[in-house]
Amino acid sequence: MPRGARDSGFTLVEVILVLFLMLLMFGMAVPVFSKLLKTSRVDQATHAVFTALWQTRSQAMRTRTAVALYYGDDTAQLNPQPSPGVLPPCGRMEIWTVRYWNYPWYLLANYTQPYYPMSPGNAPDWYPYNLPLNSLTPLPLTLPESVRVLAGNFNRNPWSCSFSWSGYKKDPTGELKRHMTVFAHTGSLTWTYPHVLIFDEVTGDHRIIQCAYLGMYGVTGNARPVMLKEKARYIGSKQISDYHQLGTMIRDYPGDR
């Protein structure tokens, strides 16, 4: 064999060294790509929810009635489980026109028994918007696997950044309140929760959308969804020490009564 042909090959040591470097780079790349994949799930879901909120508000103004965006969930892991027959399946969102009365009931229902125990009175049979009428989503709005969506209150003050649920009764009907956002015929937000939490149960990665700015009487024409930069540091009064436990902290939230 000519000398040049023999010298053009690789030695065993060189091959082993190249394979070692390839394995090393692969091992370093896997966690990075895995983190990007998990982050992109939340980002993808956030954009889907954001678009759906704008669509819900537009439909409310177009149809001149209240329109709800319902967030599906894995009801088997919820305690308590929400009333059946209202929410879409896990991993889906649906937009529906809903039964409600004109002013003042669509504003005041949130502050009546049994959903707000500090106030007297009785809520109407349709509250909290448990009577969907006409579907406005012929095609399903889907969410990535392991991503959950809940409506609630986000306190943006710099020393807490707390996500909570005021007026939430821990029962099958009360649980519905955490799984919907409803816009009135004016395009204003009704007395449903003004923020939406989108989070990955596996990683705890999350985003928050503000659905509207609520004024003194809980209603304003400025009901335009906005993505927030802040992250939740508390669930209610409990500080989040490990974001992997975010789903557990939400399930353990006690409610008002």
C-alpha cells in the first residue's frame, strides 16, 4: 500500500477522541433543548389564550351579548371537580355565548351568595355563567400538553406579586369561576376574574395575562388583554419556594369558606 494512502486515515485514538467530543456536546445540548421545548409550550399556550381573549371580546361586541371563554382542565385531578357539562375537555378552550341579564346583574352576581360569602343575597341560576348557549368555536382551540389555564386575581405590587382567587367557594360550582373569562355586550369585562395564569405543571414556568383594568365599580371600557412581564411569587399568602409545586399549591388553595 502506498505511504500516502496509509497516512490519510485516522488512528483509533483520534476516532475515540472525536466520539467523546460528540457525546460531550450532545449531553450538554439535551438539557438546553429540553428547557427551550418546555418554555415554548407555555409561550405557545400564552399566545393562543391571548388571541382567544381578543376573539371573545370581539364576539361579545358583535353579538351584543355576553360571551365566555372556557378553559378546559384535567378534572380528575381537581379537588373539588367542577360541575360537569360546562367546561371543555382537558387541553382545549371554547368560546360560547352565555345566559346573563343586563345591568346590574351581570356586574353584581359575583358579589352575592354563595360565591362571595361576605355579601347577602342569592345569585341567579345562571351564575357563574354555567349555561352556555351557542358555540362560537367550530374548530377546537387547543393547548399544549401539561399546560393549564386558570383565571384569577393578580396583585402586581412589587413586594408580593400574588395570584389568588377572591370570592372563590371551594365547591363544584365555585370551581367554574376559575375556568372562564366573560366579556359583556359592551366589550367590558364582567365580574369574572381579570387575570389569566398560564402555567406548565411539569416545570412551573408561567405567564400572566391581564384581561382588563377594573375600576371602582369593576367595569371599564378598557377591557383589552395585555401580556404582563411580572411573574407570580405567591399563591394567595403562601410564597412559592419551588415552582415545580405550583400546581399543588393551586389545588390546595382553601377558598373563602
